[in-house]
Amino acid sequence: MASQDQWKQGPWKRYCDFLCRVESLGLSVDISRMAFPKGFFAGRRAAMARAFRAMDRLERGAKANRSEKRRVGHFWLRAPHLAPKAEIRRAIEEAQARVREFAAGVHDGSIRPPDKARFTNLLVIGIGGSALGPQFVADALGQGAADRLHPHFVDNTDPDGIARTLAGIGDRLDETLCIVISKSGGTAETRNGMLHAKHVYGQRFRHHAVAITKEDSALDKLARDEHWLARFPMWDWVGGRFSETSAVGLLPAALQGIDVDAILAGAAACDEATRNHRLEENAAALLALMWYHATGGRGRKQMVVLPYKDRLLLFSRYLQQLVMESLGKERDLRGRVVRQGLSVYGNKGSTDQHAYVQQLRDGIDNFFVVFIRVLQSGGTSLFVEEGATSGDYLHGFLLGTRQALAENRRQSITITIPRVDARSIGALIGLFERAVGLYASLINVNAYDQPGVEAGKKAADAVLALQKEVVGALSDEPRTADGIAADLGADPETVFHLLEHLAANGRARLVRPGPPDVAAFTRT
Amino acid sequence: MASQDQWKQGPWKRYCDFLCRVESLGLSVDISRMAFPKGFFAGRRAAMARAFRAMDRLERGAKANRSEKRRVGHFWLRAPHLAPKAEIRRAIEEAQARVREFAAGVHDGSIRPPDKARFTNLLVIGIGGSALGPQFVADALGQGAADRLHPHFVDNTDPDGIARTLAGIGDRLDETLCIVISKSGGTAETRNGMLHAKHVYGQRFRHHAVAITKEDSALDKLARDEHWLARFPMWDWVGGRFSETSAVGLLPAALQGIDVDAILAGAAACDEATRNHRLEENAAALLALMWYHATGGRGRKQMVVLPYKDRLLLFSRYLQQLVMESLGKERDLRGRVVRQGLSVYGNKGSTDQHAYVQQLRDGIDNFFVVFIRVLQSGGTSLFVEEGATSGDYLHGFLLGTRQALAENRRQSITITIPRVDARSIGALIGLFERAVGLYASLINVNAYDQPGVEAGKKAADAVLALQKEVVGALSDEPRTADGIAADLGADPETVFHLLEHLAANGRARLVRPGPPDVAAFTRT
């Protein structure tokens, strides 16, 4: 072993110097294994001060979301007294009170399905910001058989996937509550999932259905007209990917039996601690600064999120949206083309050590790791050999991998939380929400819009419209994609793709197989 | 709409020219949306010819794995007649026959647990190459309640995660078969998982236990000495990440009720089709060439795998290991430092459109997409509006996103399969296994070793050894990490981490909270 003096000047000193502890949460952020140079903090201090001021303005209610001209208020969700207007404060408090009340009513059976004494299962239909947070929290904090309601999710417009979820509910559908979540109220995947649910519920659907959406959206009107069980609000000033502490996240969690007040308290405590303008004391600011250091402020490296804890498996999927949709922008706030972003992937340790740590340690150095270290092992404390539990192994693998990466000059951040509980999950959500906002300021992009997601939807609408024309153009005479496309003035490639798709699903017939310019189809 | 002439010279011609169809599988690979320049194929033809020859040598039994001096024979698993020695052929055929026979015996009740008529559940304990393939296949091809045995997985040394899996089995443990998979027979996570299983099974464990491992490994000896129900072989010449068509993948799948002969046939048909040296007709070669084009042969872009099908959600996790552990190497075959790799992430569409397609379309152009298009929608064909099913939407979103990316010059490959079935899954596995091997030749790295994974394990062993010393150094006097580290001649940071971990798990007591160089601990 090395002599004590060596450690005094080395990693230990750096660790002690740069460990940021949030005492109210027992949470810490360790940036000592990031290779930022001397003077890095000094150099970014002015930019960070601007980011803090921008965040302060946001929290005071400035309309920072320029492209959509709306406020950005997810931080008020866990501190309603900070909302800039009394009506916003009341709206938050009322929604939270209604979530608690509704969950209590479902739990005590005063809100119940027509033919059963209790709701026992929960079907959540949503996608993106209306699914990733609820799925992460349900998996992280679920208690299996002890859950008050057992959650199931439909997060896609895949009829086979929807059938699997419904089969998982099986004959308990008559005691299953169904929450449909869409901020805009017009998300196609969610609408389709709801229609599949209606198809199996039949007439009784409205007695099982709850909507979470903006007032007067298509979904809101439907729920009102059909007299659904309840409607909960979403607001302009909460982005989908920042909505986990709104009804979107709180209602499913409360129904499952998760302590949503502890989630809110954890997020609030993290917010409080990360409003600090002294950047060395601000865990969110340190994260943002490290992203800047690692990627040159240009997304040049990828963030590999590695929680050593099975329950945190879905955190990286949640972060993919929070980080990539917020930062992945073509233009900066001055309209210049910057093509920004920060790619995120990862599953869990030590499992991923056996998948790709080979590349992380030896291969291309295009990443930095964010380890998430959970102090309390949980489960059954089984000594697998003298003096060592399986949890000691898990912890040892984290430290060992962090060390093996550092030996090869691969960088990592380590976030430590005391245990996987509602308070810590709330804190992690708050921590990354703020880090994203601060980092967006550092690179001067708008973290709160998503102009690029419309293009794919519009192109898909065009495909679906073309499909109807293609169906109409089929006859009993064999026709090629070329021929139909010429008639319709359409792209033959898309026509060919549609013909293949229709034939595979019994709505066209492939009568002459062959390459795309040869294959011919008739109607069925 | 554009005039027909425009399409003739544009994307349609390119699509027809570059679509590679594997007719025996109904599979196609479309590289028309990759922006490789004219002359790219001509320029890589000689390198590709070398790669084909290297692959031919491998398949004929050359000891291509130089660092470990062993053969690489995963292709023989689905074509035993190609094995270079009769004893290898016999070993494969015998193992496959035993898998079929064992599964049939379990299904018909002739192999059964001591106190029940049938095994109904299956607990698979493994990690990395002993888990990712089985998990992917179980999820892709499982039939829910109709499964012959219901699979559960332990793939980590997380006591809480293990407890959750065991709780999911609940009181059906006495009808649960337990397969322990470790090629080396010495994987710590798997050993720990097995010990947790033994802990809950108690004395009856051996009547439920099956091992898949190399002959005479520690696991093999244990299973033999304890008279487990059965042992199945792994061989030196099958790498863990290439083992899905060995007993590792076949046994759990067969027990679940999946048609493993169709998996083998699909992989064999893909192998057959991709032995073709004419690269335009070789789907695996085209994938490898496109990786080369997209990344400059240096891993400069990431591969985003987007299957538009819920059942293929785990494919990207499987590919992370197959691709990154194979290609992520420090040195090339001549020993030069090259730091190679190809990063892989992705979940599923259209779900991921709502997570990060914003960044893919508008943000940093550091990726290429591999879309996986499944022709048959499956599930309940529900018309969600006139002329359009939810499956049409899924297909439309794929085409729309592909188009929206292309408009912004983001590149993509589209792999089409007819449906999610055992044959197509086998084909996808074979396709990527071969693409990885060919690409490794193109960049001159060894795809079949993993020298970098040992470092983390060694460092973890050192941490666990130190933990025992730290426990021994605790007393009733408050001690700091610094103090204990000085006594032990150890790194104070690791000592501090261990003290925090021990205190959180009731094996030390934090008596003076504070920063790392202040906090003091006693024994409990």
C-alpha cells in the first residue's frame, strides 16, 4: 500500500475539497474524479452567476420560455408559496389536496368500481413526460404485493404491447382504475391506448377512467362529456418532462401507496439547497459545471448513468428525456445554429460492468460516468462469505469500477444517497431538473421547448394520409409501388413501405414477390 | 406532391439500389438513408474481402482469439456440421438434444420438484452474457400466462433486487426450477445470487437446481458434488456475449415454451445468407460497412437502436454488450493503442420519440439510428379512426421519424423483419453477431476477448479485503477515515466510503457527523 503522505496530496485531498454535501438530504455529489483543470471554477464563475440569476428570474415567474411565451414553474410544485401569483399557488395546493383525497378515497373504498368493493390495479396510459417519471417512481418505490394498487403501463401505440399489458391485468379489469395522461390532450399514442382500453372496458369505462390534462384540451372535454370518474389539471407552465411532481407523477404514485409528500419534501429540500449562489456549495451547479467541463459545453461526451441498485434501473430512461429533450437544440437563445445536446444512456451496476465497462475502461473515451451510490443495501443481509454480504459486493464493485476507470483517466461523478426512498427520489429529480436548467443557461439554449418533435409527427400524419390513398388505389389487378405512386403523385418508397405493411396485416395481398420496383400487390 | 421524375432519380432509386433482401428470412436491410459517398464501396472492397477471409478462417476453426488462444465457434452452434472437429460437433448436438429432452421432461412432469407435480416457474441466475440474451428472448417471445414456465431473473448482487425477484415468485418457490449460469463458474454476482437462492430454498435446493457452465469449473464441481438436477455445458470456444444459441440461451427459452429450433434455424439461415462474399448481397457486411462509414472506423458516432415494437425493448441492452464489449478495445491486433469502440443505446419507438428524438433531429449530430421495422402489427387490430389502426400509427411514426431525421441529414439504417417470432429473433442475433465480427476485422481489433473487465474486479476485491480490515480497526473510540487509513496504510477515501457503507448497514456507527476528514465512527 502507498504511504499516507501520498494520499494527503492526492485523491483524498481532492475528494475532501470537492465533495458537496446536502446535509438536509444526506445526499452528496463527488466531482473529484472529474479532471477539470486548476482555474476551471474561476473561469466559469461569471457564467454561472448569470445562470443563477436566470434561474432566479424563472422561479420568480418570468416568461423564460420565449418560443412558447409561457412561464416555467415546476419548482413551485413543491413550494407553492413561491409561485408568482396567488391563483397559481391555489391551483397547485388544490390539485395536491385533490390527489391526496382521491387516493384516500380509492384506498378506503369510498371511490370504487361499479361491481367491486375496491380498485386493486392501476392502468396508466401516457407517453414521454407522461410515462417516464411515473414508471421510474413506480419501479423505484413499489412494494410488490404490498402496493395499494398494482401499476401497469401503456406507453406506446403498439397493439401487441397494449395486448400484453391488458393480458397482465387479465380478469382484474373490473377492479382496475385507468388514468389517461396527456398534457396537450391530443397525443396520438395516448389516444390510441385509451381507445384500446375503452374497447376492453366497454360501457363501464367512464366509471374507471381519470384524466390528467390541460383544461379544455380534447381529452379534458371528452372526460367531462363522458362523465369520467375524475379530472386532474396540467398547466402551461409545467413542461411534460418536468411534470413528475405535478399530478402526472403524484396521482399514480399516491394510488400505488407511495409517500408523495416525501417525494415533494425531498424535491423541495434539494431545490432549497441548490438555490445557493455559492457554486462550490451547490450540487446542481456542480453537475452543470462538470457537464460543461466534460463536453466542452458542446455535448462532446456522453453521460453514462450507472446506479448500483436495481430499483434505479429506469432512472437513465427518465434522464434521457429530461436531459436530451431539454438540451438537444438546433439554435441558441440568440438564434444561432449550435446543434447542442448531451446524450444519456446506462442501466445499472454491477450488471452493466458485464456489458460494456470493457469499452468504458479500455476503448473510446467518449463519455463520463455518473455513478449513483446507495448507502443502505436493503433486502436480506446475507453473508456470502466471511465478513462480506452481497450488498458489500455491490458497493465494492462500484468503488472498484470507479477506480479502474480513474486509472485509465476516464472521468466520473459519484452521487451518494442514503437509501432508495421517496425523499431521495424526490431529491434526485429536483437535482437533475435544476442541473439541466443551469447547464442550459451556460450553453445559452432554451431548456423548456421542443420544436424538433413536431416534424416527425407531421411526417407520420402524411404517411397515414397516404396509406388511405394507397388502400383506395389497390384493385384486383396487380399493381407496383411505382404505378400507384405515379397515380397519386407520391413517393414510391413510402408507397412500397405501406404496401408491405398492409400486406403483412391482411389488408393487401402480395401477388408478385420481388424487389421493391418489381413486387406487385392487389386488394384482399 | 412532387412529380414522379423527381423520385426516380432520388431516394426511391437509391432505396431500390441498396436494399439488401434476405429472402429465406423475409428480412431486409436498407442503407439508403446513410450518406456514404460514391465510391465508398469500391474503396472498402479489399478490406471487406480480408474481413470475409478472416471470418471464413474463424468458421473453419482457426484459433483467432489470439489473446486467449482459443477457437471462436458460436456459428457452429446452429450448424454443427460445420464444426472443425467431430468431437465439437458431437458436443453441440448432444447438448441440444439434452436441452430438448430436459425441457420435454419438465413439461410432461417426468422431471419434477419433490413436493409438486410440475415445475411452473423458472429462476435464472446469471449476469452479462449469461443474462442479457435470455432476458431479451424471454421478453420478446414470452406468451405471458401461456408460458410453460414463467421466467424470473437475478442479474446482479443487489440484495434488494434479489429480494424483489424472490418475492415475485412468492409461495411458488417449491415449483420453481433454478438455473445458475456462469461460463467461468466463478462470477461473483452469480455466486451471490445462487447463495441467496439456496438461502430461501434451503435443503431442497439441489432438487431444483441446474447449472450451465464449463466442465470442471467451480460451479460445475459444486453442482456435481451436491447432485443438482442437471448440468449443461459451456465451452471455451463460445464467448459469453455470443452464447445465446448455446445452452445458455436455449435451455431457459425451451423451458419457457419458446421454439428454440426456430431460433437456431433463423440464426442458421442468416449465417448462410451472410457468408456471401459479394458485399452488396450480404446484410451483415453492409451493417459493418455502414458502421465504418458513420463512425470513420473510430466510433465517432453512436448507434441508436430503435425497434418500433414493445417486445424488442431489450434488444439494445443485448446489443450494448455484443457490440461494445467486442469492439471497445484499447489496442488493435498489432498491439497499437487505438481506443476503439461503438457506443449503443436506445429503447423503443415510438416511445423514444417523446424522449430524445428532439435531440436526434435538431441537436448534436453524434449518432446514426438503426430502426427495426416489424411488418406484422400483432395484438388486437383496432381501428382508432377511419382506415387507421394503432399498428398503422406505429408504422407511420417509424417512417415519419426516419423522414424527419433524413430531412435534417441525420443518417439511419432500417432493418425490416416480417414479425416478432423465434425465427426472426434468431436471425437478428445471427445478423449482429456476424456484423460485429466483420467490423472488428475492418478496424483490426479482436472481437472475442475482454481484457479490460478484470481491472474493475481486482479493484473490487481489494475494496472488499480492505473492508474486513476496516471492520477490524473499528473500536469503541471514535475514529476518522484518516486515522484508520494511516494504521492500515490504505487510501483514506476508500476507507471513508467503507465506513459510510458500514454505518448505513448497521455494522459501524457514525458518532460524529461531518465532512469526510472530520466524520468519526465506532463499532456497533
